[in-house]
Amino acid sequence: MSRPDPFARSAALWLRAYPRRWRADRAVEVTEVLRDLAAPGTTRLDARTALGLLRAGWGTRWRERPPAGVYLRYRLLGRRPAAAWDGWLRDDVDGPLYPLRYALDITTFVALGMSAAMAAGLTTYSRGFFAVYVPVLLVGLTFVGASRRRRTRDELFPPPPEGLDPFGPYAPLRFDGAPDRRRSGPGRARTDSHAGDGTRRATPPPPGALPEHGDA
């Protein structure tokens, strides 16, 4: 049983500031670089390095997220972003906080709309109703987000059909002298190059393939 590595655990904690796809590709390499730069016997990252990872990680998340318009259409209207954002999209759906993000975004939009309507006098909702409705909506949408995660993933990234591969169905080669169906057929002769004397001879078509004398 391998001994726990406290330095790797400390680095993994602060590297969580980076997106999931980034960690999957680079976390091990970055951890080893940090270990080489640290003093011998160090078991955790120092405060300066940890804050640097935190700042850089959240900066990476911010730079690699879609524009606000694309994000709102995806979250509120269910419209899929372009393929250029597939990495971010997978991280969003597969992330453990997806249900909470889903609920927070929709609840925030509804709360802002209700607040604007109340400020303009377009609704008779009281502040007490608002204070109760918004938390209930948040909790309910969190459960909705958790229940629809798998369906959302399948809609955004449909799985390939079962039993098919990129090269199509498998067709084994035949070496038993069966006629080549691409070249032979009713009313056509087939050239057989496997004759015992090495000559090429024409094989007549099946009897039923020739027209009767009365039909000619």
C-alpha cells in the first residue's frame, strides 16, 4: 500500500482552481515542477505559491468561458454553444456543482425580473412572498438540475450508435471460389483466374439467368 503524499495533496487542492480539462492534462506535470522548485522535505505549498495558483486558475476559467450572450442562451434557453466551447461545455455538465450552477443562474434571472416588476409597480407580490419564493425556487431547481444532468449530457454529446464503428459493418473475405458479386450477375459471364492450367476461362452464368428461346 503506497504512502500518502502530502505535497501532492496540497498541490491538488490549489490546482482545483483550474478547469477540470486543464487539470486532466497538466496537473501531474505541474505538481512535479512545484515539487522540484520547493525546498527539500516540503510537505505543502507555501502561501505565495498557493495564491498564485488560485489567481492563475480562476483567470484561466474566466478566459476559457464563452461570451455572456452564448452562456445565457445555453443556460436559459437550452441552446448548444458552438463546437469551439465543447471543452468548457463538458466541464460544466460533468462538474459536481452543475445542479447548483443551473439553479443559481435561473433563480438569479427570475429574481431580477421579479425585482424589476415590483420596482415598476407591475406586480402585487409582497417582499415576504419574494423572500420565500426565491429560496424555494433555488432548492427545487437544484434537484431538477441533478435529475436532468444525464439527459443534458446525452443531448449535448450523443453517444455513438451501438454495433457500428467508423469503418462500417465487418464483412469477412472469402477464399472458397464464391463468385465476386461486384463483377458477376444474371446474364453476365465471370472470368476465373484460378484455373488449374493457369489460363483464364469464362464461367457461364447460372442456367436460370439465360432467357428462354420463346422469350428472345
